[in-house]
Amino acid sequence: MKLFDNSIVRPKELSIFLNCHEKTAKKYYVRILEFVNKPPYGLLVLEDLSLYYQVPLEDLKAFTYTSLN
């Protein structure tokens, strides 16, 4: 299943990935940004998700529409 449009993760995509409501995903979005020391208005990328959830980046890239070699 292709979920992410590119390496930038949006709250709506995060809600589908986490199988939760979009409002809940926005809370996780902010938590992950804090975890990777980015400002609250920063952009979340696949590398940040990889760090936070301790999932190999290659596994997350498998869910993107474009090839991110």
C-alpha cells in the first residue's frame, strides 16, 4: 500500500499510518517533532518517523509513491 506522497509526512498521512483520528495524529506529529528537536511549525519527514518508531528507513520508504533511492 502506498501511503506517503514523498519524504514529507503530513498529519493526514500519519493518521492513516497510525490508524487513528487526524486530531490524534496531530498530537503525535508535535511529539515526534519535539523528539527530533524541530520547532512545532517544522516539517516531519520519513527520517524522523524512522528515528521515533525505531523502524528502518527502507521499510518506511516502501510506503511512498515515488522511488527515494
